[in-house]
Amino acid sequence: MAGVNKVILVGNLGKDPEMRRLDGGVARVSFSLATTEYYKDKDGNRIEQTEWHNIVMWRAIAESAERILKKGYTIYVEGKLQTRKWQDKEGQQRTTTDIVAETFQLIKKSDGASNSPAGEKAPADDLPF
């Protein structure tokens, strides 16, 4: 039986997307995305818990993200988890888990406007909720 590796997030960009071009001109964009949950503790105090996610996009979706997205924007992202190993400057082995986005949709700009700019359309057209 095949497995399922599916991630759906709605959150706010922690920074502007950073574009890189790899050999052959392949576009890769990355940025951080914050998702926040709220709950009440046993004393009724409201608790805010924020998780930060590394988002990576490739090729056409990366180029769209670079044009459309800015720090603070709220977006819907759909993709998969991918773990990679690397070595830091001190030679220590590190592991990072990224969300490799396959689609995204702009939900709200930081100034309160919503939806993608005219003529720009991310690969996802409708939100599933």
C-alpha cells in the first residue's frame, strides 16, 4: 500500500520569499510560515502557540510566489514533508524538515486586501474549507 505525505497550512509569511537560481536556471524560493493556535489553559487564560515552518517552492510556483508574496501575507499552502540532512559550519550533522509546496493561494495581504493581484494565479484555485 502506498503512503500519503500531505501537508495543508494556513499561516503568515515571516519574511519575503528568497529566490535562488540553480544550475540550468531552475527557480527555488524559500520562506518561513507561522501558524498560530489559541487555546485556554485550566485557569481560563488564553494561550497562543506559534509554530514556524520552512516552505520551499520550485520552478513556476516559485516564480509566482516571488512576484506575489510578501512578509506578513496570509496564505494557504498545500504540499508534502521532506527531510534533508546537512552539515553546519562547525561540522555538526543537522536535520531540517521542509514543506515542499505544490500549490498556494494568497488569502490576505498584510494591509487587509485579499486575493491574488489581477493576472496572477497560483496553482490552487479553491480552498478546501
